[in-house]
Amino acid sequence: MNSTTNDTDTTAPEGQPLLLDQPSPPAKSAKKEDSFPVFLIKLALIVVIFRSFFFSPFNIPSESMLPRLENGDYLLAAKWPYGYSRYSLPFSLPLIPGRILAHAPERGDVVIFKAPPGNDVDYIKRVIGLPGDQIQLVGGQVVLNGQPIPKQRIEDFEIAVSANTRCLSPQFAASRADGTPVCHYPQFRETLPGGKSYNVLDLGVTPQDDTAPVVVPEGHVFLMGDNRDNSMDSRFPAVEGQGIGIVPQANLVGRAALMMFSTDGGSSWLLPWTWFSAGRWHRIGGTF
């Protein structure tokens, strides 16, 4: 019987030791995956950077910016148009000295800002006056640098009554053909120098319809709500929780950019189907 031989030559050259098969060196271990807490920290940093320097969400808790913004709207604000300051950061952390990459807003911009004097509450209004502008209201019409801003009466603004919306007085209450209760408000179209147009509400004669002329100081802006008779804005002295006075540009946080979501307030966490029925889906995606 022939013996079986191994194909491998195990004979070492003369004068050299015989080398037996050696185990291969261990492969480099795969890079250790980050732990879950490290992942959460990285995710939090990304969110903070995004919200501080790119876009940040804001919700609308009142009707001072009707008809453009409704109570229950959620929007994204662009953070870069006016530069960055401590108010760009979460909790207004004092990590940015002064204001960097500063730019002035334009008339007609819808801006988010920290309201003086406390500087700790986010407000949203429309820019009407820039530094050096003289602003006055006469009979409910804005007079800019001595020239009345064109104000044209258009169709009434209609909004459905909901958990987030109640008519300001019975005179504005109405019903649709199907019985849905709604509010009807007198609506006007204003056009600023340069062509920027937007709708405002003027509900009647009020004390704030007539103001003394004021000149906007350097580094400040004159802001007003589109719901002219239901907005504590730059027509009123800066008192915490009330008027805002003429606002320093250093307090600007961002410019309204995109509508993300809107709800009429009729949802309940315990009733999941109401999460959909309460949505004002037609408002999503609107720009400013």
C-alpha cells in the first residue's frame, strides 16, 4: 500500500531551523462603536448648532399677528439674516460678545425678538420703521416720514371659531352656510415703500389709532402687529408683559421663514385621532 504524502515541503534548507506553520497575527479589532450616551451627546450638539445658527422653531400663542399668523401656528425662523448674539443661543447663554455678522432688517420683515425690558420672552411682529424713520399713526393709518402708507379695504378676514380662536366681540361673530361658527374681521392691504404688501386687521376706533410722531433711534426698529387693535407693540412704552417700545436690533433673534404646522387647539393626547382632525393642514408650507 502506498503511503500518502503531504504536498508541503517541510524540509528546511541546510543550516536553517525547520519553521513550522505559525498562527496568523490576529486581525485588528473593529473600531469600537460609540456608546449610546455618546451618541445622545453628539445628537444634542448637532441640534443646538442647527437651532442656534440655521433654523429654530417658534409657536404663535396669540392673535396679535392676524391675519398672517394664527394662534396655534408653528413656524421655522431663519437665524442668520440679522447676525448672531447671545439671543441666538439656547437660554440666551452669554457666549457671543455683542452681535457678529450683523445686518439690519428690511421694512415688512416678520421678526422674532426678545422683548425688552426683561429680554427673556420671544415676541413676533412686523418691521415698520428703520433707524431715522419718523413714524406716526393718524386715524389708524401709518404715516412714514410724512407720507401715509397706502391702506386699501379688501374682503373681510374669516377664521373658524376653535379652542384657539374666539371672536374678540359679538359684533364679529358669524356662521358659514353649514353652520360653522366663524369670526369676520375688517381687513386692509398695506403697501410699504419698495412694494412690500401685507394684510392687516383694523377692528374700529381705538386710542392707539392716533399717536405722536416718533423718530426711530440708531440701532433700533419700530415694530407693529398686523392685528392693529389687538397688539401691544412699539406704539406702547416698554413695560414687561405689556408694550415693547422701540426695540434694539441687538434683540432680534431671527426672521420668520416657513410654516411647519398649525393646530386649532382641539386635540388631546388621550385621543390620537384628534391629532389629525385638529390640524390646519392648508397652512403648512407657507412662506413669509
